[in-house]
Amino acid sequence: MVTACLGGIIRDVLAGQPSILMRPELYFTAAALSSGLMVALSLLDVRIRVASVIAAGLGFALRAAAIVWRLGLPAYGPSEPG
């Protein structure tokens, strides 16, 4: 997760684009879900192969759902004066 996200951040900085962490797409969220779920399942003594399939499957499902249904997080932007 760290290498994927860090690589995306470096790419965005070099391209002059907003960081992947500041975009509304569910890239980082899906990666965080997968890695967190993998750790949790490992702590619950779930077999590594089963935990891997579950974690990867749910991360993929979240990202696929975000693409199909255009799901996203609130966009980052400067706050407007109230």
C-alpha cells in the first residue's frame, strides 16, 4: 500500500497534479481497506491464503463499485469564507 500510494504521489508531484490523496476517487481508500482487512484477518488467525483472497476481493470490489457507480470522497478544496 505504501509503495503504491507513494509512487502515485511522486507521479502527481512530477506531473504538477493534485496528489492522489486529495482526489475524490477511491484509490487510497480501497488500498487502506485491503491492507487493514488483511492485518485484522491475520490477527484473527485466519489462514493467510483465505485472508488474502478476502482482502484483495473486497478492495477490488470497492474500487470497481467506485468506477461503476462513480462513488467518491468529498473533494478537497479551499474553504469558502462564511
